[in-house]
Amino acid sequence: MVYEVDPIISMEQKFSVLMSVYKGDNPVWLKEALESVFAQTVKPNEVVIVCDGPLTKELEDVLAQYSSKIILHRLVKNSGLGEALRQGIEKCSYPLIARMDSDDISLPDRFEKQLLYFEKYPDIAVLSGWIQEIDGDSLQPIAIRKVPCTDLDIKKFIRTRSPFNHMTVMYKKSAILDVGNYQPFHLMEDYYLWARMSAKGYEMANLPAILLNARINSAMYGRRGGLKYFKSNYAMSKKLCELGLISLPTHLFNMAVRFCVQVLMPNSVRGYFYRKALR
């Protein structure tokens, strides 16, 4: 099935934006991220920001500039993205929630495109889109990360990789809560969430359009490698088996490929691999 959006649909659905901030975030980038939210062609009804533990003065100063436009929920200590988003979901007031990272830049019509899609296809539970990866400082384009668009292709793709660009998702709060919300899972809180939603039969989609500029750097590729990251991938693959999404032979094949890329491959080569082979 090929999904199309009728641009004359009226958008009446209310929605929240959910963001998590922690002390390591860049205050300049946070301000740019917030500006991209408030410059949208369709404005959110609320913006919920979870402060994941104590923040720096610079970050607090940025948040203070938007005090009349945002709702803050503070965690006493840094608890990780999964826990921050789990609590943030519960704090959001509206049936649709758009995720936003604290260092990315949403394109001006991102929310408009996603709302139009939800109105035309009300059975969809999760919707993301493509991203333009950019250099963190120069903002120069690096690569486009495309993801499969139809529900069928997404459910095939999920057997090997996460089928969504997490920072662009918009989803139904009721569906997220139905499968148990975000749960702790090192660097894979979102992938585990999508897997549970897929196993429960929720319909998913991606827009074949760039919705957001995502900052990346060499450190990101470092986080996607090493024994600890491989162990998280191994645990995730086991969950896919338990959920009935993949077979044991697929699990073993996936792990063989990941071990080569995430453990044996040097960081510089891994970066090239992610930019070229997985785009």
C-alpha cells in the first residue's frame, strides 16, 4: 500500500511535543531545537521537557527564556533517556505526541505533514520520516537517512534494524502506553518499543520526506561500537526472538554481522560504513 496525503485536510488534532534534556547537552543547540519547534507552520498545543537530572546554568538559562511556552518535569538524578521519556509520555496531555531531540532542527512543516497524515490514516500508531544528517558545528549536509515507508516494509526492516528515525516520530499516546511505554534498554529504548508495537499488530508508517536536520559527529559512531553496544544489540535480538519477530537462524546471522561491524571494525571505518552502506 502506498500512502498519500491530501493537503486540503483540516488539522484539528491536538498534540504535545516531548523532549529530554540532560547536563551534557549544548545550550546553543538546545535553543536552536526549541526555535525550530516554535517556528512550525502548525504549533504544538504543549511542549513537555523532561530535565534528566540537574542541568548546567547555561541550559537552565535557555529554558528560562521559554518558561511561558514549555512545561518542565524534573528528575532528581540522571536516569537515562528511556526513563525520561517514560515519565514524559505520562506527563503529555494530548493524544498525539511528537518526539524532538535537544540538538536537532525540525523543518518548518514537519508537524503539519505528520498531522495531515494522521488525519487521513487514523489507524496509524507511529509515524516518522527521513532525516538529513548534518555536521554538528558547520551544519553542512553529510547524508540522508531513509527508512521504509509502508507498514509491510517496516515490519520486515524491524527484523534487522530500527525502522524509524526516533527524533522525528509522532505517535499515539494510547498505543505507547498499551505496550508498556518506554522501558530501560541501553541505547535501544526506541527499538524495543517499536518491536513490542509491531508484535502487537499496530500499524506504522514513515513519510518519504526529510522532516529534520540531525546533528552527528564522530562520537556518535563510537557509541555505535564496542563490546557494550554489541551486548545491547545481542539482548535486543533475543527480544525480537521472544516476540516472534525473527527466527533463531536470523538472530545468529544478525549477531555475526553486528560483531564484525561493532566490535572488529575500527571507529573511522565504522563511520564510513554507517554513512554509506546503511543509507
